[in-house]
Amino acid sequence: MADRDPRTEDWEVLGLPPGTPLDQVAAAYRRRRALYAEEALASYMLLEDDERTALLTRLEEAWKRISSSAIRASAGAPANVEPELEVDAAAPDPTECPGAYLRYQRIRRGLSLEAVAAETKIRPSLLTQLENDDFDHMPAPVYVRGFVLQVARMMGLPNADTLAAAYLEHLP
């Protein structure tokens, strides 16, 4: 279990002090990932490809250890992260259950509904409807598509367009 616990280096690669709240860790992770992206000017000018890849790998490992640790620690704790998600559980199929997939990804990243709502400016009640695949009570499809894209991109999901299209296929 100790190898799954966050290390000092994990916090350092994110540029955060140990114990930073998970929503702030998620934001730092997204910023650093964008900074080291292949198309980012800063990394293009300063880093060789192998250095950039190594930094991205370290960043991903740090994020996984910190978020998994927070999810494990949240069992029985109030608030941010729903403890019923198994840390290593398989993700729901995004084409069959796009809302459940969004929920799984949000919880896996240690984000509360409130944190996602604050960053995306989408009401928590609407986010809950999206995650519960409550297709009968959704606004117009153009809004739903925009909401799904916004949430997926905010979490850094690589399949945002596919996820939005799958969600629209389920609307009545």
C-alpha cells in the first residue's frame, strides 16, 4: 500500500505543498499537463521530447497516487468525493452510460460536484442529471452537448467529442 501513497516528489512535480485540497491538486495537474503538452510553446523551446515525456509520466503518476490516496482516505468522510467508487474499478462504457462515465471520471479525479460546477459554471443539479443519465429532464440537445463537452474538457478527457455524441444519441 505504501507504494500507492503520495510521495514528497509527487507534490513537488505539481508545485504544491503536501495536503493541498484535491480540487486544487486537480487544477494544478491540468495546468502542468498543458504546460508540458507537445504543442506547448514553453516545452517545445525548453525541453527535448524525452525530457517532456518523462515529465508528463511523472506528472501522471503523481496525480494517480495523490487522487487514489484521497479517494481511499475519503471513505466515511463527508463531502467532496463519493466513497462508493472503487479506486481501481473499471470505467463504465462511455457509449452506453455516458453520464456514469462522467461521474466515474470526476470521482476518480477527486473532484466534487461543487468544484466542477464552480469551474464550469454549470449548476450542480444539472451536473447530477448529466451524471445520472437523466435523459428525460435535459434541456435542448445543443445545451446538453455543450455541457458534456465543457465538463469532459475541464477534466482533460481525451474523448470529449465522442462522449458528447454518445450522450446525444440517448436523448429522447
